Amino acid sequence: MSTLRKRTKFASVSVAFLILVTISCAQNQKVTTETNTGETVVSSTPPFQTKEPERYRATRTITTIDATGETVVTKNSIARDGELRRDEALTGPQRKVYLYLPEGKFLLFPEMKSFVELTNVDQTQASGNNEGSDTSPDRLLHTEPLVTSYQRLGAETINGRSTQKYRAVVNGSGETNVSGSETVIWFDEALHMPLKSETKSGGGKRVTMELSDISLDVDRVLFQVPEGYQKITLSDVSRSGKKLTEFQGKP
């Protein structure tokens, strides 16, 4: 079950979007190179240090456009208060809320006034079969060596917040398959995290992630299973006509 929480908050459908994982993991690494506007630096770590706020809430919107122009938009309300986390799906046929609490992990269905305890649920049952997925553990562990270059583009205001804009180019160095992607990142230095990113892959896919409605004031009631909710199982969900594949790709 530990893999449920380790799944990145910025879930992706392309290897190019892994740049966001690099950003999130860089918070404990020191970068010694200062970049001026327009300067390009080749580095395995970004020229800024990220650190997710201990207490905040925001709306995360991910827009994916494939090579044919088909567009998929997912929107989630996310919140954190120390070890407490909440991820609520705002798109789709039914609202789903994931809670990550010290006592366990829970999946809430507000319309059904019910919840599933995921703490002891097998990962393959909860998330479906990810074999062959771009974000499967095997794929992530066996990706091509990557070379990343970063370029600082200057200051820009996003949703009323001041950001520094960067361009990151990722190139795969495989002998038989050379691939690459370009990501533009708007980094909020006050929050120490990206507010927006736009990724273009060599195959024509484009992925945009944006945070909005950001607040550092979080109500702790968001991290509680509401009173009156009935505890059910994933089997109950399946019998009621909800396919288990709906859970695939969730944190």
C-alpha cells in the first residue's frame, strides 16, 4: 500500500511529464549554479529548490492534448496539513475524495455518503493493472538516460502571483531511439513550487498542469471522514456498477 502514497501528485500520461517528478524530488538537493535570464545550464537538477508548503490548498488542473487533438481535462482539489493530505476529483461522473491520514488511507464517495478503507487493500485491486503504462514502476525504473538543460526566461505573473519562468529540455540518449521533450515551468519562489507547466513531447502530445485558488488557510475538517458515512468495500463498489478501473492512476 505504500505505493499508493508514493504515486506523484502531479500524475502524468507521458514520460515527458516526468520533469515534474524531478522538480518535486529536488527539494533536498543543493544547486550551486546561478542562472541569469536567458542563460542555459545543463544539469540533472533544476536551478531552483522546491519544497511543498506544509499547509496549503489549491485546485490542480491537468490538460492533455494528444497528437490527434483529442483533449482530456482533469481537475482536482488538493490540500495538505503536515502529514494530512486530501485529493478530491472535481471532474468525472462521480466525485471521489482520497484522504491520507496517520491512521490510514481512505476513499470517500460523497454522493453515496460512503467510504472505503484502503489501508489494507491490495494495490493491484485498488488501482487495476498498470502493466505497460508510462507511469508503471517497471517503466520508471528502466527509462533511457536523460540529459536536461534549463534556461531562465524571466519573471511573469500567473493567477496574480509572481513567478520565475524557465524552459527545461529533456533529451533521451538511447542509441536506437532519440526522444526529447520541452517543458516551460512557472516557479513561485515564495511557495517554492511550480504554479504551472507546459510540456511538449516529440510525439506531439502536450500536457499542461496549473495550480489555482491557492490558499495557506486550511480547515482541518477537510481531512476527516464525515459523520454518517457508511463503510463499504471495493467489492460493494464493483457490485453497484462502478468499475475498478476507475481507480487506476490514482495516488
